[in-house]
Amino acid sequence: KSEYRIAVIPGDGIGKEVMPEGLRALEAAAKKHRVNVKFDHFDFASYDYYAKHGQMMPDDWKEKIGMHDAIFFGAVGWPEKIPDHISLWGSLIKFRREFDQYVNLRPVRLMPGVPSPLAGRKPGDIDFWVVRENTEGEYSSVGGRMFPDTDREFVTQQTVMTRTGVDRILKFAFDLAQSRPKRHLTSATKSNGISITMPYWDERVEAMAKAYPEVKWDKYHIDILTAHFVLHPDWFDVVVGSNLFGDILSDLGPACTGTIGIAPSGNINPEGDFPSVFEPVHGSAPDIAGQGIANPIGMIWSGAMMLEHLGEKQAAASIVKAIERTLGERTLRTRDLGGQADTTACGKAVAEMI
Amino acid sequence: KSEYRIAVIPGDGIGKEVMPEGLRALEAAAKKHRVNVKFDHFDFASYDYYAKHGQMMPDDWKEKIGMHDAIFFGAVGWPEKIPDHISLWGSLIKFRREFDQYVNLRPVRLMPGVPSPLAGRKPGDIDFWVVRENTEGEYSSVGGRMFPDTDREFVTQQTVMTRTGVDRILKFAFDLAQSRPKRHLTSATKSNGISITMPYWDERVEAMAKAYPEVKWDKYHIDILTAHFVLHPDWFDVVVGSNLFGDILSDLGPACTGTIGIAPSGNINPEGDFPSVFEPVHGSAPDIAGQGIANPIGMIWSGAMMLEHLGEKQAAASIVKAIERTLGERTLRTRDLGGQADTTACGKAVAEMI
Ligand SMILES: CC(C)[C@H](C(=O)O)[C@@H](O)C(=O)O
Ligand SMILES: CC(C)[C@H](C(=O)O)[C@@H](O)C(=O)O
């Protein structure tokens, strides 16, 4: 494509600090590989915007960013000032749902220079993808409260799984498994306890598996699956889960590889009918915001995922390689990884390696 | 009490193999501390019973075991022969719900002789309780399927949280935290994503905390909380969660301490209106059943929890001490822990230590 237009939304907290480093790496990779990217900056989807306008985003947010090729997103949320279910449902969750980004994709990979909390694991031992359903399931807006402020008070919230929603995420996950050397897919379930929706999920997995005879697949209940992430992270290749289970596994996975501070993610609309959102797994971390110490690798790696999604595989690979080399040097890593660099120094190091 | 009557239900698979060792330890501790326990054996809540009678339990199961002082339970389920949501909802989940065992209590403790998958952790570093709501929440029976076998097909399942249900589990958890030296409670939430029930949970935690000014409390979203279990297991003292979150955390916690093979659990009705059920965390493990290699420690430790619940603290402590000493010796541990003993040898070792 002659030119990619990227919507840039730093958001809150350390989102604003890691974003410049994400852009720096993107620019370096774009220059090197002659990819033409243009950035448009937006200040909404942030607490500051909310404080001024009483809502997280302008009414015409879809017109503003809906025609971009992708959205590069920092982090949103500031629980002390605004409840998460307002800030997030007013921004990130809206993107996912209204841009039909039904795939949430996150790598779990043990990188050089990042100490794993698991005993005896080294780079290469852990390398898999978590594929998470990103639009329905447990994150539903159906439910409510009855008998408020009495002893009979209760709340309900429905988990909703549609055939459309379940089948398309499974298809994406099986396709991904099919494309990898191990061709192995693991499904996260809890059909022994969540007795209506989860048996349905299992049923659809079984049906979908028939179309992929070359993919070896298995399933685990989410409770024991989290245990296996810790005890046997080498078992996995592609792990697919519902919105909630995928959410849990894609924080736990990166924790098993040392930190969620460096993990990237894509909120993807595979058909390209809408822009996809790329963001670090970490949140806005108000507790360390403003100190210049945030680790920018999650943001930078998200930029690589974005380039990959746009079809610029070489540019993407050059960023990932630069990340690996940067993490390998103690002076260039940030302090959360036992290194010495601040946010900017780490980001500049990556850009120079590119 | 002059005599305790215990209902003994071995269940399926390795449940039948570890149960004799659980009873052996109980008998030894009872003898030593002059506690009078009588065991009544039942064959229901098993696949064998189901194969004969077409249901998991007799119609009058409540009369049969409802007057016992406690229920000592092995493990149930045999997925190849009977779907989990039939076997479990026809037995274990019925106990929990119809005997109003609203507390599921599980220790997470790093024991001597059990290699932790986490680097650099040693016995004493990890020692906390997971308190799980055990009757409502995500394990609900409300929901269904619409438009079956069409493209519009969808399923729903409601999460249900009642004020009664939430408040009583929180009270139990705060009481437990209050009784421990650290007086620290952590609540598992996901109010940023599960936007109706989980904010309600948070609201009730905040309200309950007011009655416990001495308890320091915090909350984490379940995704990052699973990460903290791996990265900072020393942070926790009492962790309270909904039915699903508690389920996940009480498998993940034991995995972080090396194995779910030794973890015990209690399904408790604190008021004593109904008998409580004590069972190992592990399942029936059909894949290793019949080989005599199952680790009996989870069953034996569950027996200690049962004695503790009955008020026989000394007898309970003598079992836990014997477990620690047995695990400390390689020749007495089972092979899953790098030891040499089979199920019976390990169980006999514990009984002798008592
Ligand atoms: C077997 C299953 C229904 C059960 C649960 O999820 O409650 C088990 O995992 C447990 O933790 O006791
Ligand atoms: C912030 C929150 C709503 C979000 C989620 O649960 O989806 C986050 O944890 C994530 O994984 O992107």
C-alpha cells in the first residue's frame, strides 16, 4: 500500500510515556523498509478528555478514526478518578465491539534478558499464542439488579455466546495453529462447572476441528489450564479461549515469561472492514506514571504486531529483532527488568538497533 | 463430641485408591487423640453407580448422608464415559448447593520436599488461604439455547450474585483474615470487564470491610491476580473470590506450590446446619487410575481439614505434621514428586508418623 494512515491514541498514565517510543520504533522501521506511514494524533479515550467533555470520546469518534488503516493505542484507565467500567466501556471495549475486533491476539514468548519466574526455563522453551474472543461471552451488557438495598437484593449478568461469535474465533485459532510447525490447538473450557455456555463452546470446537484434520487439539478446564501454564508452559502452541478465559490466560502467560510489562496485543478485525487496535497488555499504571520509568517494550512490540497485520512483515521482524537485542543488554533494559535505562533510553536503543 | 459419624464416598478413579489412605490417617490420628470416629461407606456419586442406576445418586441421598457430621469424599468424574456436567452436577455440585456449603476453603502452602515450579521459593514463603464462594455466581442453572442448528443459534447463562450469597462468603473471609497474624484480605474482581456483577461484588467488599477496621484489604482484577500468584505469591494471606474465580485461583495456587496432587479442600457449611464435604483438589484422573501410583496426600490432608472443622484441632495438627515429615523424605513421597513410594506406602508412612 502506498501509504498507511495510523490513528495514534496515547490514552492515560504511562500510555502517554510509552507512546513516543512506540512511534520512534515504527518510524525507524518504516524508514529502513521504505514503508510510508502517517500518524494522526487524538487526545480522546483518556481521563483528561473525560474531565473536559464528560464523556470518554466525541460523538463522532467513528468518523474520526474509522477510516484509518490501524489504531495505535497506549493505555486507558485511572481508577482513582474514574471507575474502570466507565473509562474502559467508553473507549477500549467500544473499539473492540463497534469495530468488530473479534480477535484478541497475544504472544507468550520467553525473551532473552527477561528473568522467568519459572525455574529452569530459557528463551525458546516458551513460545505460543493466546487467541481470545473479544466481543461477546462474559463481557456482556445484559443483566441488572433487583430489590436494591434490601436483603433480597441480587444482580445478574448473562454470558452470551453466539454461533457466529464462537465459530469465527475458533476458525481464526485453527487457521493459526494450522500455519505453525506444531499444529497444536488447546481450547480453554469449564464445561464441568459453567454448564450451559461452556458445553456449547466445546461442541463448536469439536465441530470446527473436523475441518482441520492436521491440527492436533485438546481442551482443559480453565482451572487446571492455569496450573499447566505454570507447570508445563512448553505444552502450548495456540490456546483459544472465551473473552474472560482469554483475558486471564493472556495475563498469566506473559507473567510466566517474566513480566506483563513487555507483552503486546492486537485487537483484530481479520476481514479489514474496520481498523484494528494494537496496544500493550499492561494498563495505564497511574502509580508509576510521570516518572519516566515505564517499560516501552510492550508498546513497541505492539507496533511490530501492527506492521505484521498490515502485511509489512520485514519491517515488523526488524522491530522484534531489535527488541530481543535490546532486552539482552542490561544497560538498555528498564529497571523493572533489572536494567538501568529509563523509558526514553530504552526506546532510543530499540530505534537505533533497527 | 462423644462420636463423629463420617459418610465416606470414594467416587471414581483414583478417588477409590486414595480413600483407604485417607481413612488410615484418620484412624491413626483418632486413636492417638482419643477421638471417636465411625465411618459409613457409600458407593454412589460414582460412574459405577450411574451405570447401574441411571443416576448419580439415589433419590434419598439426603436422608442417607444428611445427618452425618461430615462427608469424606474422594473424587468424581470420568469424562470418557459420562459428561462432567452430568456426573458433577449430579453429585458434588448438588452437595455444595443442597447442603448449602457456601464456603470452599483451600490452603496454598509450599511444603517441604515438594519442588516449587517458581524459582527461588522455599517452604514458609508461600502460605495463604483461598476462600471461594461455592453455591452461586458463574455456576448457575439459569440460561438456555435459542435458534438451535441455525446460524442465529446462541446460548446464554446468567451469573447470579445475591446479597445473601456475597455477604456471607465475604464475612467468612474477613473473619479468617482477622484471625491471622497478617490480617490481610485480597478480593478477586473483574469489574472493569464484567460490568454488572463484578462492580456489585466490589461494592459489597467495600461495605463489609467497614466492619473489619483491623483488616488491610486490596483487590485485583482476576487477570493480573493470576499473574501476581506467579510473580508475588508471598503477597497473599486470605484471597476471596466468586465461584469461578475461586475455582481458578485454588488450582493455580497449588500449582505455584508445586502440584495440585497434594492440595486439600473443604466445602463448608459454617453454621453446621448441613454436613460439610472434604475432598482433595485433584480429580479422579482416569488416566492413572488402577496403577496404585496416585498421591494420597490431598486426601489425607483433607481428612485433617475435616478434623479441624469438627473442632479436633490436635488430631488435625498431628496429621499435617506427619504429612510434612513424609513429604520431606524421598523414599516416602510418591513418584509424581520425584519420590519412590506407591499410594499405599506413602499412606502407611503418614499413618506411622502420626
Ligand atoms: C469438578 C468441578 C465442577 C469442580 C469445580 O469447578 O468446582 C472442581 O474443579 C473443583 O474445584 O472442585
Ligand atoms: C482493561 C480491561 C477491560 C481489559 C480486558 O479485560 O479486556 C484488559 O484487561 C485487557 O486484557 O485488555
